[in-house]
Amino acid sequence: MKEDTNGNPLHIKSLNHISLLCRSVEESISFYHNVLGFLPIRRPGSFDFDGAWLFGHGIGIHLLQSPEPEKLLKKTEINPKDNHISFQCESMEAVEKKLKELEIKYVRAVVEEGGIQVDQLFFHDPDAFMIEICNCDSLPVVPLAGEMARSCSRLNIRQLVHP
């Protein structure tokens, strides 16, 4: 495939939404609204399957009722190296306090790079899709060029599990 030199071959503007299969759309609506602050919005009525749309923080979350919820994989281990979506927050202390109040099990990780420390909290939604909350905006965004773009340095990560 020929490499596009303009850096945006599909003319992408932004992330629009993520779509998640759910065991229970109602339970997932409650989680994304009450824990993460997403608001339910109108979903086109022409869909012939159950689901819900939510919006917040500049992105949409589309919840899709699984036709076979019993077959959805149920992960119990919180693994920061697994698929996840990450949100930046204003106060890690407030997030951690709220997760404890809600009795949501989470894993805390710390990344250190060039004297900058980033805190991360990882937890699952009702269907075991992982969510990360971080203060990652303290890390500078440094574009890589050429061959360097194909490799990444290992980061110093410490993890702590919290009930």
C-alpha cells in the first residue's frame, strides 16, 4: 500500500462513537450515565434491534443489546494491557473516591516518563469492557518520524489492585 504523505488519508475529523455489545442495555445505560456522566440521546427509530445512544465528553457511546447475552465473554481480571477506552479527568482523587463509594473494583497504575508521573485507574463496565481514567494530559504529545514511529519505548508502570 502506498503511504499517504499528508498524514490523514481518510480525512478523519474526530472520534464519533464507540459501539459496545451489552448483556443488558438498561444496566449499561445506568453505568455510563451514573458513573461516567454520559446522557441518553435519541436513537433512530428505524433500527430493528434493541440499543441506546449516549453522548458526553465530545463522543458517543452506542449500546447494542446482544442477541445472545449469555455468550458474551465475562472477564474478571482487570488488565491495563487489554482493550479499553481512556478518559482524562480533572481530579484523580475525586475519581478514586467515587469508585470506592460505588464499590467498583479497580486497578491503579502509575506511569513515569521523563520525570512526569501519570496516574491511571482501570475498571470494567457491566459487560467487562475496560475503562481507564487518567491524568495523561500531563504527558507531552511528541510525534515520531520515520522508522521511530514503528517502535515504542517501554514505560515504567506500577499497578495496585483496589476492591
